[in-house]
Amino acid sequence: MTEKGEVRPVSLYSARKKLHVRSVSGRFARWRWALVWLTQILYYGLPWLTWNDRQAVLFHLTERKFYLFGAIFWPQDVFYLAVLLILSAYALFFFTAIAGRLWCGYACPQTVYTEIFMWIEEKIEGDHNRRRKLDKTPMDGRKFALRAAKFGAWGLFSLWTGFTFVAYFSPLDELLASLTTFGFGPWETFWILFYAAFTYAFAGILREQVCEYMCPYARFQGVMFDQDTLVITYDEARGDPRGARRKGVVPASVGKGDCTDCGICVQVCPTGIDIRNGLQYECIGCAACIDACDQVMDRMEYPRGLIRYSTENALRQHWGRKEILRHVVRPRTLIYGAFLVLITFAMIAGLAMRTDLRVDIIRDRATLAREVSDGQIENVYRLQIMNMVERERTVEIRVDGLDGATLQEGEPIVLPAAATGAATVQVRVPADAAEPGSHPLYFEVSVREDPGVTVREQTTFMLPR
């Protein structure tokens, strides 16, 4: 409300200013592109790898099997997924406590795909100055052609990304056969288009807004930082007061710091912040400003490192590299690291001890126990046997735990490769073998081709009164 009593609306959200990010080269840019290549070779390449005449990595939802090279995981193995998520969380906490938003700056899909989309944009429309000028010009034939080429390239790349995503859940050979006729199923069509649309929107249109407004990690990163966390910092004591000067001029001779106030650090920032204003939650830790500033320092014949990875304590107390590294080991990182090591070893041990044969025993609910012709007592069981390797197996079944317990012989149980078999078996014991009631009984299932693979499961045997 003004002094005259007029009510004026106040916007709580600033209007978005489109960024025309300037490309930069340097050691950290090379690291980012190395991660782009590594992650995308893995993402787009894994569905094409084969293993045992099948897709090497396939989360086959229809068969309810997850193939990971030589290992096959079933719905019963969801425990390992939970451990993997816990492991990922602690890894995120550990590396963030040490060096800030490394994940965001180098390996996050939003960062990776934004880098790819900006590269396509630069190749088609030109550098940041040409793109800015192109935005200001009215629509004509040239602008329409450039925009159509850019949007078309983004669209094709996004569709291939969505297709690859679905290839992790539906066999690739089936998808390729459907691709020639566009005969995808409804769910495959939905997820290809859905994933493609999100890739296009996030990397091509929203870009820094995803990091600033949509990603929760940007908001709670502060609780994982402390004054010894390596973050991208501007050395204010060295850089200020800022100002332009000729190359080779000693800053102190003109009453200025090392910062020439060129603004290139802002131009290369994918979120458009000025790192000279201090650490901000929008900073994704990509280090593009470090590469840009180092190049300016080289041209001005000043030492590098005006913008660098450092810590709040290091800047305040003027620590060198040795003091910074010495403070990496501290209670927070020790706790995160200890949990990370323990969970990693526990998961490795669990996978190493994981049996490739599983047995579930279900009692016949229709008849708890019955007396047969020779006076013995019979219980009926149904065995669900899971063969978790990709070769056919023949299993043998034995029982013990009750005196005189015998298993009625039947046909050998042959289990197909990576499949589940079922068998109904009858177990008989003499009527006087034990007191009436429930008694423990043990089934021992072993593989004929590999006697060392044996599973022993407990159930109960009912003797009627």
C-alpha cells in the first residue's frame, strides 16, 4: 500500500530472464564432458549388450525378472534394491560433506542432458552472442529454419532417449521390431513419449529452473555442508575492489584487486548466478566459473585461483592445500564413510552368499493329515522351487527330522533354466513315530548336477490324535 492509500500488487516471483550461457573450456569442463560421455555410453549402450543369448541388462517386468549380466534377480530380491538405495544415499551424503554438489555439477542427468542440449544449440544457432541476437530478431526464413533444426534435433534426441529408457524394461529386439511398424504397445508408447517429453522440457526449456525450483537437493544441501566442505568460492580479499585495467598492470598500483570485473564468470554459469556474491543455493558446483576466471587470470598474467574450490575456514584463515586436505577427515565424514563401507561390505557379502536355488514349502490346506492303507500317517506338501541360473537342472528331495519319515517317490523334478517349478509330494511316518501334534520336518533339496547346491527348509508334520 502506498502513502496515498493505493494498493499495488507485489509479485513474489521474479520473471525469468532467459540465459544465453557462454561455452567455456578448461580442466573442469573436460571433466564434465568426460562424465557426459561415460554416462551416456553406459545409458545408450547397455541395452545393446548380450549375455547368454539375451539382453545383458533387462528389468523384464512381464517375466518379473531382473537380468544384470550373469545375475538374475527376482521380486524376492527387493532387499538388495533397498540396500542399494541406502548405499546411494550415504554416498551422496559422504561426497557432499567433502566436496559439495559434485553429483549436481558433473553427473546429474539434468546437468548431463543440459550440456548435450546446449551443445546442439550452439552448433546450430552459434555462440551466446549470436543466440542473443537471434532471439531479438523478428521471425523470418532464416530464424525459422534455425529454430526448426534445433527443436527437431532436440526432439529426435529426446525420442531416442525415451526409446532407450523403455529398452531397459522391454526386450530391445521386440522394440526394434515394433519400431519398423510403429506397433508399440500402449504402455511402451506412453513411456517413450513421457520420458522424451520430460527430457525435452527439462534440458531444453526449463534448464536452470529445475535446479532452482524443482530439485529438492538444492534446498536441503545446506544441512550437509559445514565450514570445512569444499565449495566453489571467490577470494574476496584478493579480488576486491574490482575494476578494469590493462593487461599486465599490477593491481595494487591502481588500487584494485585481481578481479577485472569482466563478468565472464556470470556468463558461463548455467544457473546465471554471480559467484562473487558468495555461496548460493542455485550453485550446482559445475566449476565453469573457475575455468573462465583462470583463463582471464592467464591473459592478465595474474596467478590462477581467484575463483577456486576452497572452504569457508580456509578463506577466513588463509589455509593452504595441506591444511584443507587435513580437515577433510572430521567426525561427519568419518561417520558417513564408516556407514558407507559397512553397507558396501554387507551388500557384497549378501550377494556372495546368495543361493541360486530357492524353495518355498506350502502345506496342503485341504487335508492336514490322513491315515493311509498301511497305517502310516501322510501329510501332503507343495514345493515351489526356483532355479536362479540359466541352465536346466534336476533336483532331488529328501526329508528328515522324524523317525521313519519317508518321501513317496515320484518323477524327477526337472527345472528349466531361470524358471520356477512346482511339485506335490507326500511324506509318510509311522503312526507311533511321535506324540500326536505338530512336529518339525525338514526338506532338503539338492541339485543332481551340482551336489554342493543344497537348500534345507523347515516345515511341520501333523500327527492326529
